[in-house]
Amino acid sequence: MADSKSVLFKIRRQGSPHTSPHWEEFSLAWHPGMNVISSLMEIARNPVTRDGKPTTPITYDANCLEEVCGSCAMLINGTARMACSALIDKLEQPVRLEPLSKFPIVRDLAVDRSVLFENLKRAKAWVPIDGTYDLGSGPRMTMEEQEAAYPLSRCISCCCCMEVCPQFNEDTGFVGAATISQVRLFNTHPTGSALKRERLAALMGDGGIQECGYAQNCVEICPKDIPLTRSISEVGGAVMKQAIGDLFRK
Amino acid sequence: MKGEGDSTWQHFDDTVYGGDFLANQPPVKAMCDAAPGIIDLLDRMGVPFNRTPEGLLDFRRFGGTLYNRTAFAGATTGQQLLYALDEQVRRYESEGKVTKYEHWEFLSAVLDGNRACRGICAMDLRSMEVRTFPADAIIIATGGIGAIFGKSTNSVVCTGSAQSALYQQGCYYANGEFIQVHPTSIPGEDKLRLMSESARGEGGRVWVPKTSGDTRDPKSIPESERWYFLEEWYPKYGNLVPRDVATRAIFKVVYEHNLGIDGKPMVYLDLTHVDRKILDRKLEGILEIYEKFVGDDPRDTPMKIFPGMHYTMGGMWVDFKQATNVPGIFAAGECEYQYHGANRLGANSLVSCIFGGFIAGPAAVQYARGTSAAATNGHFDTERKHQEENNAMLMKSEGDENPFRLWQELGELMTKNCTVIRYNKNLQETDGKLVEFLERFRRINLSDRTQWANTSVVFARQLYNMLQLSRVIAQGAAMRDESRGAHYKPDFPERDDKNFLKTTKASFAPDADEPKFEFEPVDVSLIPPRPRKY
Ligand SMILES: Cc1cc2nc3c(=O)[nH]c(=O)nc-3n(C[C@H](O)[C@H](O)[C@H](O)COP(=O)(O)OP(=O)(O)OC[C@H]3O[C@@H](n4cnc5c(N)ncnc54)[C@H](O)[C@@H]3O)c2cc1C
Ligand code: SF4
Ligand code: SF4
Ligand code: FES
């Protein structure tokens, strides 16, 4: 593909949550190093469709452009992934761009991912420190503990794992793999574990961890290779144990 | 730390020296004294810092110091700090202590008849609604200004638009001419991504084809037709010359000899001669980043690199309480100028951001407690209408200038003339061009005129502010006839403490529509200036 002269894009556009979507095609001159974001930037500099019709620049979210902020997730040729690391030379043409399908659309390729942040709030995904004043050093952690926590801490809140999860939909209200994995992260932190029971309780019942069908789509799509199914089974075990314990305490 | 006899005083000295003595020293000292406590705080928040066998924080060395001083979390320290702080904010949100307005763009401060701040005016990036938020005091924390240089290592939201808007409303902008460039970034079509300098450390050789416009595959270019310019110019150090020397040499080869690869600003950083096993063992993480974002395997193909705009040392002028000159406006983080002088040390930024926040928060509260209500509230409506009119004007404008294209030109101009090597003639030309760009801005044409999530309007507004702030950078650089820290003029290669041991303060002259400058002495009361030689 490296010698083809132009790159073809099919982009799903939608002016607002209340209008219906349509497709637009764009043709850009090929040059080395193009990725999806640089192509969208190029369209903004010359917003004309393939058949010469003037149009508007495409609305999309992006910020860090290096897979840190998680904002640029979209469907690229049908796959949920980060646009900032999607190299054109490695994609089939026409390159099809669509917004994530399971999140409220804002406009064009931009969606509202706030459900994840609300879930993280409900699961108390933080370390409950006393305050930001100087209280001396933190808890000791072994190298092994750090090495176990580190991969989990690399989540960029992109929501890809939720997009591809067969259980993540309005009917189930399932929290999704990312939040479950964050629960594992904070439950294993020496100070974070103070909220362990509350976090596990937040994952019980409808929409909780039980909704997971272990389809493993999440772990395959995660751009940060987070061991999500491992997190799900560990947290699932802990939730179960706590639920049974609660039953006996009643 | 690490039993090397490091101390907060040593950190202070490294910071002041690294900044070429341009930072006021008392706040820098206070920051360094607080730094160990800040690391502890982040550790307590759960940042997964690397550990020693005993379970303590591990530290490593960064540029500009001889000590293993920097805590780190794998290869993603910055991300980890950001997420840890974000988690704490979420916690406060869930406790009802913080209300977050995400997807809103700050447009301007609301100033009363006495030019004191009474709140802000902002725009909802989705509904495009413009509204004002009353406040007794505000703290600006809007980061660096990378977008002014088109492509940089910064995030795309780092436009400096807020700082510029406030400068145009009467805040001083200090040391704007000090821009840090990282010698080895990966030039992308969309941005510049940081490439660790260890690639040179492990034997990477820097070269360009000897003939301009040579489009051959680099591997097929014979040795005799390659120019290893660092090895030729600096036989003693070769490819291992210090950062600033490497950066300037690469700039010279690209812009003065016109030998950038494919006529573009890039040179080869070649590791293909190094044993694969060594590369995998020592540089795997870095090589993977290159592979992911560029698509080539650096073990087989020479990498393309170029110096990239990385950090904004200058920023909003603040006093030792992080207060700007406009009552009620405070600033913290990369958007202000306080801690790094003429050059920032590696790893010092995040500490300065958090420390600045520690000072700004209580200071703003104290200010708010002492302030009385404004005489009238009319200025809220006035400011909102003013900003709504700006939007309406942009929407209506029927010119022929595409804002995104104009931005590309701005970035190229600023990168070429206002980063690594500065000549007065070019700086003056740059300012002339900027005036032209501001003219062209009047003829802007937004192809998008809808009232929902319209990114063109928002961007056009940012672009205008970028243009205004660019003039502060170009003119500030032109005035400073010396070389200090990141500011280098071949015609004035020495530091000149007699004339320029001074903070540059730019203020906006609305009638002339351009910056005017004054200079303020630097507080060097703790460490007497000495020559900076690494
Ligand atoms: C690739 C890279 C690597 C780095 N590595 C290190 C390192 O190892 N150690 C170190 O100490 N430093 C490092 N730095 C520097 C450090 O990350 C930054 O200086 C720091 O993040 C700045 O923080 P901040 O809070 O001031 O601004 P930012 O983190 O940039 O945040 C600014 C915020 O303001 C918002 N904003 C901007 N304008 C507006 C507006 N008009 N309205 C509303 N919101 C607005 C933005 O959306 C953003 O959220 C690195 C920087 C980069 C780019
Ligand atoms: S394992 Fe399957 S069902 Fe469970 S979270 Fe992952 S994708 Fe969803
Ligand atoms: S777990 Fe992976 S896929 Fe899910 S949000 Fe985090 S980074 Fe994205
Ligand atoms: S833009 Fe931040 S992850 Fe892609």
C-alpha cells in the first residue's frame, strides 16, 4: 500500500445527538507517517469531500496523541482503538471511521465517556488519604507488589473494553472491565484496602461483576494489555466471598 | 537519597544553576524544601513508584543533576501522577466538595470597574453556550503553549489561549522567550513524541544524506554519502555532545545546510549497527514506542528524529504567593513562570506544578476572605455579550482564510525562528509576519457554522490568542541580546548578567495592539550567580 497515491476515508458523521447519521468520503494524498489523527487534521485544513463538496471539519476528541489520555477511542475499520496510534499504512482502505457505538454521541466521532468516570466514583477508585498536607512517607511496598500494581495502573480510561463487551449495554447496566480492574488495583494497595468492602459491595447485584460472561473480548482489545480477565476473576472471587460472608452475618 | 549526600539545598542549587540564574530564588528554595513531602504525598495517593528491595521508593538520575533523585513509576510517571490527582478530585466530587465543569473553555476573566477579577467567562464546548461564573478569586492552571509551535511534545489542548486572553486583559506575561526544546523527538504528522536520549547513549549515530533531496532508502545510502555531522564537528564527544549542542547542530544542518531528510526537518538517528540483543535488553521500551507510532522497526531502519518544542519556562507573571498583578487572579503550573528560570531541569516540572498549587490555593482563599462585594454586577453581562459577539463575528466572517492552515504556518514560522537558534533579523521578520497573520485572521472563514460542538469556532478563538502571545515570544527574544539557558543567539553567545539578569515582563498595550516590555531584577539573594558550564 505504501506506493498508492491516495488514501480513502469513509467517515460516519452526525451533527448532533438528535440528527441522523450519514457517511462522507474523503480522499487525501498519501504521504509517509500518516495516522488517523493527522488525517483528520488534514481534512480540517481542507474540508472538502471526495467528490468536491465543501463540508465541515470533523469533530473528534484527542489530546495527548500518545495513548495516555484515552480520549481518542473510536471504531476504525470496525475495531475499537486509539486513533492517535492508528497508522494509515497498516489499515485497509477505505479507512472507515465511526464513533464508539455504546456511548452517547456528541458529534461525528466524539462520544461521551462519562459513564466510566461515574462508575469509578461509585467504586471509590482512589486511595483515601487523610489530607494533602505532609504526613511523611507512604506505606512500604515490596518490589513484587509494585510490579503487580503497575500494569493495572496503566489504564487510560479509553472505554474500549466496554465497547467490545457483549454484556455492556443499557439492559444489564454492567460496570465493565476497566472499573473492576481498578477495584483490584485499589484493593491491593495498603492504604486503598481500607475501602475494600465498600468497593466490593459496589460491584454486587444488578450491573455488577456477575454480569460478566467471561467472553474475554475486553482483554484482547485493551490498548494497554491490562490483564482484565485476571482482574475479573480475582475481584469476582472476592465479591463472592464477601457476599457469602454477608449472608452469614445477617 | 541513595546515600549520595544529596539534599534539598543541592536540588535548589541544581535548579537555579540549570535555570541559568533567571529564577527568583526564594520560591525555588521553598519548592525544593517541599519536594520530598510532595513525593511522599503522591506515594500516599497510590502512585506505583518503583521500589527498592527494602520496599522504599527507588530514585534515578535525570539530566542536569549528578544525583539519583527522581522517583519514577515505570515508564509512565507523568501519566501516573496525573491519574492519581484525578482520582483524588473524583473523590472530592463524590463528597460534594468539588464541582467539575468538563468540556468548558475558559474565554476571559470578568473584571470590575477597578480592574479586579470577579469571575470568569467560559463556553460550553458542546452547546456553545457562553456564560459567566462569579468568583472571588480564580486560579489559572492551563499548562504550556506548545500549540503555538504547531507540533510539539505537548498535548493539543496546550494552546496558551487562556494565558494570552488574560495577558490581553492586563496580566503580565513573564520570560515568554524561554522555550525548552527536547533534542530528540519523533517527528509525527500530528505531533512530536518524546524519544529518550538514551538511544544516543547506546551508540546511536546521527547523520543525514550528503546531497539535499536524496530520497533513497537510508540503508541503501553508502557510508561515503552520509554526513555524520556530530562526529565530524565534535570529534571528541561525537554523538554524545550535550543536549543543547546536539540540538543546535541538528538545526544548523536542517535549516542552514538544507539537508533535512526529504527536505523536511528531520535527521537520522541510526541504531541499526548495534547488536539486536543489546538493543532489546537496553532500549526495548523506547524502540517499541517508535515502532508503535511510526511503524518502522528501529533495529532495521534508522529512526528519524528532530528537536521538538517541549516546555514553556515563561508564563503568567506571579508573585511569591502565585498572585498575578490583577487582583483576584492567581496562577499555578506550567502556565506561570516562577520556578525554572531560563531552562527547566528534567523532572522538576511536576513538582513545581503541585507546589505552585499548594501556595496558590490558600493564597486565593485568603484573598477571597478579605475582598468585599463589587459595587455593581453589570460587568458580568458586559463580558458575556462581548464574548458572544466575538463568536458571532467569527461565525459570520466571509473571508478566505482557513484557521487550521493559518495555524500550520504559524507553527512552522515559530519553530524555525523562535526555538533553538535565534537571530535578531529573523525575529524581527517573524514579528512582521505575525502582524500579517493577525491581518489575515480578520479574513477568517469557518466552514462550520453550526451551534453544536463546533470545534472550528473554538479553535479560531485559540488561534487568535496564540498569535497575540507569539508576538510576546518573538519580541521578547529579540530584546534579550545575550544567550542564557534555552535562549541562544549566535551573535550574542555569552550570558550578560550586567544587562539581562532580569525578568522580562510583557504587558498588552490595547491601543497599539501589541506588547510593551519592562524588566525586573531577579532575586539572587541565596546563591550568587556563577557561569553555567556542564
Ligand atoms: C511528553 C512529556 C513528558 C514530560 N515528562 C515530564 C517528567 O518526566 N517530569 C516532569 O516533571 N515533567 C514532565 N513534563 C512536563 C509536565 O508534564 C507538564 O509541565 C505538566 O503536566 C503541566 O501541568 P499543568 O497542570 O500546569 O498543565 P497541564 O497538565 O497541561 O493541564 C492544563 C489543563 O488546562 C486545560 N486548559 C487549557 N486551556 C484551557 C482553557 N482555555 N479553558 C479550559 N481549560 C483549559 C487543559 O485542557 C488541561 O487539562 C513532560 C511533558 C511532556 C509533554
Ligand atoms: S470478559 Fe467478556 S463479558 Fe466480561 S467484561 Fe470482558 S468482555 Fe465483558
Ligand atoms: S482497561 Fe484497557 S481498554 Fe479498558 S479503559 Fe482501561 S485502558 Fe481502556
Ligand atoms: S489522544 Fe490521548 S490517547 Fe489518543
